[in-house]
Amino acid sequence: MNSLRSDLPDLSRFDAAILDLDGTMVDTLGDFAESLNRMLRDLDLPPVPAAAIERMVGKGSEHLIHSALVHVMTSGGAADAAGAEEKAKALFDRAWDRYQHHYLAINGQHSALYPGVIEGLKALRARGLRLACLTNKPTSFARPLMAAKGLDGFFELVFGGDAFERKKPDPLPLLKTCEALGTVPARTLMIGDSSNDARAARAAGCPVVLVTYGYNHGEPVRGVDADGFVDSLADL
């Protein structure tokens, strides 16, 4: 069955496409779970189940770590929300150090490309679109992952969550990426998996298509304001 909405943007309208990474091209939930739970073990804290981690993904590593710390501190009523926030802040620097150590050690080992990604990227390139990857993941995590999964050769530019002053859903990263590509937002398609990508695109003036898999903070992705949805990047 064709998954495309009838109003999916015509690719001939675009000069470039900006693609998200986690949840759009690579299923990295296993990497997140392994790194976070190794980090928590180092801090003598209990693990977080993958289902809970999935709802925390998408707003950058800092948000992910903070959310995991708050989750374990509020589980079973061990602390109230305000107390958990304070404890999480106090532990954050140690947690960030341990998380970086573990993530860089296992980066890509517990993740996999989604079906249709390579076919979709080849199709975009065949249509003459210039490609950039824009992720909230730190650049030092994103580049090795893309190389390990055979994605790096498709993209002219890769920007991580530390590349600009603000992260998606703020429009600044999209506007800066368009600037670096030399394209105007109206002719630059954003392809992502969540409301973060859609909100950033809307504010930047970029049309946006979302994949129906991936991580959308536990919410149904088809409820997000977007210009179209695809079940696979190959559908583009």
C-alpha cells in the first residue's frame, strides 16, 4: 500500500534536502539504552528500560541524560519532581562524562539503518538534490555513526547539536544549514521523524516530510503538522 499523502511535496520544487539522523535514518535506540545504562551503573543508579528511553530521545544528549536521571530518581516515588530535578542537576557533569565515554566506545554497535534509507538517499541524489544531515546528536557522535553505517558519502554537510547556539525545534539550525548550502528555505526539504523536526522546519520556512517510524516523544507522528508522511525513505 502506498504510504504517501496526496499532498506530498513534489521533489522537483527543491534544490536540497536536510535529513535528521536518529529515528529518521538510523535506529539508535539500542545505542542510547546501552550507553545510558552503563552510565547509570557507574553512578550506582538503577537502569532505565528502552521503552522509557525512546520517549526521551530527540532533543539532544544533554536532555536525554537529564531525563534519564530524573526518571530513575522519581521511580517508585523515591523523590518528588522538584527534588529529582535538583539531584539530576547535581549529578549531571559526572553523568555527561560517563555517557560520553560509553557512547563513543559502543557508537553504532547496537543500532541499524532503517529499511529503504540507502535507496531513498540514492533517489534524492539522483534527482540532483544537495544533502545535509542536521541532528541534535553531538557532532563527535554523529560523524562516526554515519561513517559506520555507510551514510557519510551522501552528505555535503553534517551539523550536530553542538554546531549552533540552539538545537531543533528552534529554527536556527535549519536556517544556518540552508545558509551553508546556499539554498533558500522554501526550496529546502526537511525530512525527519518528530515534532522537533516539523516545528523547526515550519519556523524556518522549510517544507517538511516525516517518516512514520522513529521517535516522536511517545506521540503519534501523524498528529504532527507536516506536509507529508512516508513509511520509508524509499517512498520518496
